[in-house]
Amino acid sequence: MKFDNPILFFLCSLGVFNGLLVSLYFLFFSKQKRIQNILFGLLVLLLSIRIGKSVYVIFTSREERNLWFIQFGLSACFLIGIALFYYLKASIDNKKSIPKKWKVHFSILFLFIVIVSVFKPYEYYGDFWNTFFVQFIYVVWGGYIVASGLVIKDIFKKLVSREKTTTAELWLINVYIANGLIFLAYIIGYFHLYLVGTITFSVVFYVVLIFFLSKKNRDTIFQDIPVKYAAKKIENKEAILLVDKLDKLMKEKQLYKEANVKLLSISKELQITPHKLSQLLNDNIGKSLATFLNDYRVEEAKNLLQEKQNLTLETIGFEAGFSSKSNFYATFKKTVGKTPSQYQKQYI
């Protein structure tokens, strides 16, 4: 099917044109010659070639189509998934160079698609490409999208738990979701309306662009993500001492009673860096700061419920350090297995 609507052509082509410009910039002209930026440029280039192939097919009659270009577009599609995977992994791991095994991995896929293209060219094996091999390409692409999700799973966890995320981390989430949407659009287009993939690319391209322009510290997006903490836990002996010191601090100064107490203020009291305290909590104690503080607040609330029955439940919650009545009720029930009122009735 061929479309002749110039507005539709403009919308479909807009993302491709700008995608090619962006990819060329990151591949050849970016001042920061980071591996991550080069991989991002490669990812956008492959997507632009694939979408460009779709635009070409949609707006060119069957008789006028160059079959080599169609084959080229499908071949680029085969490599989109691995480009996404290694871009995200390089960003998360702050890679300074491309590991040898990454090069081998990419080379195997590249050689595979080249061999297929040589021995089964689209011009003579169109049915093979349009049925079996296109499906195989989408399976490979989808597999890498799943693998890429695992690479950034910790960022997703931070979003779900409403922990603070950096602009660079949010950027990776946006890139991942954008690729996922384009992939789904092509799956839908394969069975229904082929046009949807090209329009989706243009839409997500500008949504991601708007996200980029809306961030004041957008320069950090294409810089290294700060390492949260070292892979190893704090040595056991040191961790035991720090945990004991932290417990004494909580009991003596009762910092948990401050609803808005921050990691920085606690670390200053312990005379260690926020970075090290975060590592102690997450790796050695196995709790987030919020969970750690709430455990002390629940214990304080339990004591107040037993000893100060003249106070209202809401007052007890605030006295224990909870920021709201609902937060107190939900956390207490989750930890103790009973509501505050049910717990208090045991001591009346």
C-alpha cells in the first residue's frame, strides 16, 4: 500500500531526519568522546535506518522500491536490541572502554546478518525475509529489550520506592521505554497497521527531546552516572562497629523522631560520609533509610501505646516520628500485624 498524504509523510519522516542528525552528532561530533555517547549514537542510527526503511516502503510504490534498501533497513533492525542493551549497561557500569567480549558479541550478530544478506538477499528471497526472518528479527529485538530491563532494574526499583533518582538515571528509563514503545508499535504494525511504527518513532523522539530540554542539569545525562557505592560490602568487623554506633545514636539522640531527618545529618553524627552510611544500610543491614528509621519509630510507638494511653493515636504517631496519621497506621500494621488501636487494647 502506498500513501500520498504530504502531511503524513512529513510526520513520519520528521523523526527519521532528526534521528540521523542526532546519531551523526554523537558518533562523530560530540565533544565528550564517551563510549556511552557513541553507543547511543549507534542506537539512534540503527533506529533511524529501520524507521527510514518503513517510511520508504509506505510512500513508495511497489514497482519503484529499491529492494536493497529494504534489506538494509531490516538488517539494521536486527542490531537495535544489542545496541540498546550495551548502551544501558555501559551507562550503568560507567565503562571507559568497550570490553572485548562486547565486541565479540556484537561482531557475531553483525557477521550473522551479513551472511544472511549475502546468501539470501531480499531481492531473491523476499518471502523468506517477510515471513520467517522478520519474525526472528523481532524475537531477537524483544529478547534484548527484556535483557535491557534487567540491566536498569535497580533504577525502576528506586522509582517504585520513590527514592531520589538522578537526571541521568531518568534519561536511561526514558530511552528504554521509548525503545519498548517503538518495538510494540512494530509488533502491532506487523499484524495490523504498518504505519504506526513510523509515527510512534517521531512521537517518542520528541517526547524524549522535550524531557532532555526540560532538565536544568541535562548536561549530566551524557556524563558518567555517579557510582552509588562499591560492589563489596563494608568489611564485617567495621560494619559491626558502625551498626552498634548507629544503634546507640538512634537510642540516645532519637533522630528517628524527626520526620524529615536526612541521610546527611545522620552521617554527620556518625562522622562518616553519606555514601558510606548508604552502603551500610543497603548492603550490610539490608534496609533502606526509610525502613530503618520506621523500625525505631514503630518500637517507640509501641512503648507510647502501652505507657501513654491518654494520648490520641494520631499524637502518638507524630511523637514517634511519623510524618502523617496514614503513614503511621500503614507502617505499624505492616510491621506489627495489628493496627495501633488493636495493639493498644491488649494493655487496657
